[in-house]
Amino acid sequence: MKRPRRRNNHVAGQVSPLAPGRTPDLPPIDGVRLGALASGLRYRGRTDLMLAEFDPGTRVAGVLTKSLTAAAPIEWCREALSGGQARGLIVNSGNANAFTGSAGVGAVAKTVDAAAALIGCERDQIFVSSTGVIGEPLPQEKIVESLPGLRGRISADGWDEAARAIMTTDTFPKLAARSATIDGRSVKVNGIAKGSGMIAPDMATMLAYVVTDATLPAPLMQAMLKSSVDRSFNAITVDSDTSTSDTVLLFATGKVSVEPVPTEFSDRRLKGFRAALDAVCLDLAHQIVRDGEGASKFVSINVTGAASKRAARRIGFAIANSPLVKTAIAGGDPNWGRIVMAVGKAGEKADRDKLRIKIGQTLITEGGMVRPDYDEAPVADYMRGQDITFEVDVGVGRGRATVWTCDLTHGYIEINADYRS
């Protein structure tokens, strides 16, 4: 099926107004080399294929979408993760290889076979991801033909290239890095991600890959990654839609040895590392929201006083996913009544007469009604800014949670109306 070349905000050169001031330079991590090239899968004049090669002994953990229409690469990664080892990661943009039937499964198999032969490893040590249009066959021959040349271009400094190659409607590459110590040994944590639309939590959001040089066993990595994902990628939403390709993978090259090797999540030696992993995941998740399709405002929603953490999160997402709330934010309208509405529809306990809503530093509601001294003018001024915070206390318990979202503008409609054309 041939279509005209798609237009999107990346091709047009428009960068989100919420983009970071600079793209971070990620340090090399011993045991991994990355690179990218243009294989011609869909886009013209830009890279669309990345390869990361890991040294022998690299361990891997991951969390994958719960979507019941998951893409073929998801099913492959789900099986490969059971082995706990990784030698290669291949990611393409422009085609999601989702809802492509047996052809999609075959495309994954041929890609894995070619990469395993090239690197010289077992098939279950190769991980693959695809992102882009759903329902179109993946021309895997372009990937297979490109792999030898791509392998010749990988380097320890290829982080930025890799991040750019996996972009679809993203307007900027997403990279983050932190460092930590385990038993006095310095370790690094680098991450890249992509995501702009079709963003909603259901394990994680879109694609993210994190690498450390620490020595860690795969089961421990799995526990730490799941914990980090729950507080980062699982706490963001752009449009309430869950991708068929959501993937977060964590790789540990083991080049920095720690004796004895940590095996328990509660090991005190891991406190700094867990904080670094959390920070990288949250940084990447926030960048995804800041690059939400058409976004002009970054929104933090802090919910307190809920019956449980789970209840607080559901209330937060009811607010964050409401088109009425999001369009009010886009227009700079402090329409707090829409927050009241969203709390009420969340399906979680809330005491109407104890509901307290703050926008920025202004307390608006108290005692089941608007405060008699409420002045909307300073709140309207605040809503014109790019970073908005709502604080909502529902008055029934001690549960709390924070979720992050963006506004809903005409830009979102324009990008998605033209997505395939």
C-alpha cells in the first residue's frame, strides 16, 4: 500500500516549546557500542535504524506492554527475556510491525537470525523493537541488508545517534544520564527513549532503553526496573492511548564488579544505584510528556487524601486524561470546575465537602465550595505559563500519587490527522 510521504512535526523541523534547553552528552559505558543509519524503511533524509551491541556477559531485564494487540517484537522480547542475557538490540522507526500476522513474526525471526549470525551469539540474546505505523508489513529485508554496514559504524559514543534514529513524531531526542556508587565503586546509568503520541501507562510508555556498567543479576534488575517504571513511565499520559509496542529494557554490562554481587532489592549498597535508575527513568518520562504531540504546557497533578496510592493514581489520571481539563489548560483557562468533574468520575472515594483544589499556589476550593476570597486573576496569569501544577486533596485517607501530562491543542489534531499521509 503506497502512500504519499507523511508530514510530521519532526520533518517540519518544529521543536516542542517544552524541549530541554540542551541535549545532554552521555558518557561512554564500557561494554556497549551503538550506532544508527538510514535504511529507507519509511522516512527520507533521516536515520531510522539503530543497533546496540553488548559485550558477552551482559544481563537484561524488561517490562512490556499489556496491550492485547501487542506487536510481534513484543512477543519475541517477552520470550527472550527469560534467558536474562543480551548481546544485541535492534530498533527501527517508521513501522511498528504490529497487527501484521505471521508476516510480522517472520520479519522478527529474520532480523534476529541475521543479527545473531553477525554478532556471533544465541538468538535469544537479540532484542528487537519497532515503532511507527500499525498494520503495514515491515520490509525486514532493508533491515537485514543494513545490519553489516550499521555494525561497522557503532561506537561507545553513539548515544545521540541512537536516540535520533528511534524518533517518530518526536521533535527532539530523549537522553538522560546519572552516576552512582555501589560499595564505593562508581557506576554509570545511561538511557534513551522515544515517545510523543499514543502515550498512556500500561507497564511503560513507548520505547526506552537503559544501560549500566554495574554487575547485577537479571532477577534483581527486573525488580528494580519494575519499581522505577511504576513511578515514572507508568505515571505519565499524553492522550490516554496505550501503544502496541511499549517497551522498557535495562541492560547491565557487568564491567564494574561488585563483591559480593547484590541479589536483594533491599541491599543497602544499592540505595544510590536505585536512585540513579529512578532519576533516569523519570527524566526520560518527563521528556516524553514535554514532547507530547502539539503540547505547549507541562502539567504535574499531585493527588493526596485518597483511600490508597492506587486510588490516588486513578484520580490523577482521571484529571490528566480529561479532554475538558486538557483543553482548558491549553487555553490558559483556570476552569477548576472541570477538575471537580474529573475527581467525581474517577470511581474512587472522595469527600465532596472536603475536596481542596490548588492551582499553583492558590487554594480555590474548601468546605465543598469555592473559597469566598478566591480571585481568579492571578490564577489566570499563572495558567499562561508553561509549567502548571494542580494539587487535589480528596479528604478520605492518606493515599497520594503524582502523575504528569500535557495540554491538548490543535497541534495534536493536525499531527494525527496527517500521520499516514
